[in-house]
Amino acid sequence: MSPHLPALDLPYAPLVRRIEAEATVIGDQILRIDHFLNHRIEPAFIAEMGRELARRLSAFHPTVVLTAEASGIAPGLVVAQTLNVPLLYAKKYAPEVESPYISRVIPSPTKGGETKLVLSQRYLQPGARTVIVDDFLSNGRTAVALVEMAREAGAEVLAAGFIVEKRFRNGHQSVSELGVPVATLAQVEALRDGKAVLRQPQG
Amino acid sequence: MSPHLPALDLPYAPLVRRIEAEATVIGDQILRIDHFLNHRIEPAFIAEMGRELARRLSAFHPTVVLTAEASGIAPGLVVAQTLNVPLLYAKKYAPEVESPYISRVIPSPTKGGETKLVLSQRYLQPGARTVIVDDFLSNGRTAVALVEMAREAGAEVLAAGFIVEKRFRNGHQSVSELGVPVATLAQVEALRDGKAVLRQPQG
């Protein structure tokens, strides 16, 4: 990597503090911060996080942000607003998407079954400088599908950015192995005793 | 209604012009503008439409914007950004939503089957001054479900705002009959000969 790239996974203190103070943790797998990230959204805070993620991703000079329905739309939009490039979101269960399209089927254990993602080829041109954005990086299945779909369209996938990653799942590794650098604002190392254990901001 | 309310359904010229020039119309029912509204999003244009819709809805002094996954999230967020209030979105197929929750099942002919919307009661407090926002108002099923869910939570539903309405479907009437004023930026009167026929901006 270029020495001029910003550090992609520096813990972002305002988010780390809120997760530590406010997250609902159930068992060693479930982290719920849907009161500000993906059920209820605070416009000022999501915009602040979008600016920080966009700052890191701007080093790749993207021309489009790609995400997936539904929880990726809000973080994707605020990143796209800052970068001033279009947001493209892969649709789920979308018979109305215009042909030709690219699709992937993703197993979705929590939702019992599978999710189909569909992307109209019309909106992702060959050579498009693409960054992928989503709320969570966990097992990486959605992110890997988005990378594959973008590449099938002929686009160049430069990086992927996530608000939160679960470092104890293998998503970071799966995405990196595709040659896609990963940017994240908060890194959850473990869920233990009802608390989230996060990498700590410096200083 | 108060005489001080702004006109809620004045045609918004920049949107009317784009629909007329760019929409894909199939038969007399399908209007596709997903290249700027709900598959690919242009941040500047969606923000501009959000500001205009927020201006009309601000007369109701809302404290929360309520929408539904997935295509409501982007317009809902830009309206919420302008109003500086939280955005709450009802989730689809969401076993992870915290109890107690409120839900509705909506028949979804285009997707073949039905859609379940789920809203955690934790995030919509009794008395919350709520406006509903979505991209399209067509048959009104989603909007009616959102009104019912909000009222079941004890919230006050003040108005509903949509980017585009199909005036030849009965959504406007269905929502109005619930006592909820409807704001829209573009009113499609008919789809005919591959073109959208819209109400025209004044002057």
C-alpha cells in the first residue's frame, strides 16, 4: 500500500465511547446498536461518522459508493454525500430491477434462509472506481458478494468501509483476501459479560 | 387545516422535469426512476428534494420521521437531516428487532407474497410528533401500515410526505381518510404511450 494512505482502521473515539456505553450485548455474538445505526438513525451522528469514513476512503478517489439494502443505505448515503459521488445499492428480492442485472444469493442464518442481492448493470459501468460501504462487517458474506458483483460488472473495487467490524468473525480476512483494503471506525474484539470489548483510540 | 400550512402538494419543478425527461414507463402502471431515487441515488439531488419536503412538513413541528425499509431510508434520512430529528425505519423480515415490537403484514403483489414490517416500541414513544416519509405513494398500503403502527405505539401522526405519488392509484385517498395530510413533490396523473403525465408547476 502507498505510504500516503490514511490509517484505515483507527478507532474513532466518539463511536467507540457510544458502543461501550450504550450497546446491548446478548451472549458472545449479538451486538445491538440499532438505536443510532440501523433502526433509529440520528442524522447528526451518522453524518459525522460518514464524514470520517469518507475521509479515509477519499484516498482511493472513488467515483461511486456501493452498498446493499437495507442497513447499508444510511451509512452509504452519508459517505456518498461527503465524497459527492452517487450511491448505488444492491436490492433484495427485487423483480422490478432492470435487465441485464447481476445477482448473488447469500445465506442469511439470522433471517432463516437466504437473501438475494440484485444490481442493475446499467448503473455500474466498467472501470467505475468503486468503494463498498456497509454498517457492519461480521462474517463478510454481504461484502464479498458486493465485491464479486462489482467485479462482474467490470468495476474496480478500491476499498471497503464499515462503521463497525466484529474482529472475532472472519469478515475482515475474507474481504482483504480479495485484495480489497478494509476501513472501519470501531473494532469489536469480543462480546463478554454483557459488554463489548473494543480496540481503544490512541491518546 | 390551518391557513398557515404551506401548500403540501405543489409540483416541484426540478423533479417534475426530470421525471418527464428521464423516467422509464412500462404499460400504464410501472414508472421507473430508480437511477436517482431508489437504486442509484444522487446525493445532491436527493438532499435538495429532502429540503423541499422537510420545508413543507416542518409546519407540523415533528419530532421524529418514520419510514420503511428499504427505499424509504434515503428520502427519510435527508428529510430528517433538514428537520434535525431522528429517523426511524420499520424493518422487514427482522427477527433481531427488540421486543416489545409492533408489526404489520402487507400484501406485496410485485414481490409475490407479503412483506412484514417491524418497529421496536422502544424507539417510538407515546405522544411522539411523527411524520411519515417514503419515496412513492401508490396504493398506500405501506403508508397506511406505518400510520397504524405509529398510532398503536401511541404516537401522533401529523402528516405524510412522499417524493412521488401516483394520483391514479388510491394511496392519497387512503392516507387522507386516516386524517393524515399528504405532502408530495410530484403527482403522476397517468402513464400513457411510454410517458408520465404529471401535474405542472405554476408559472
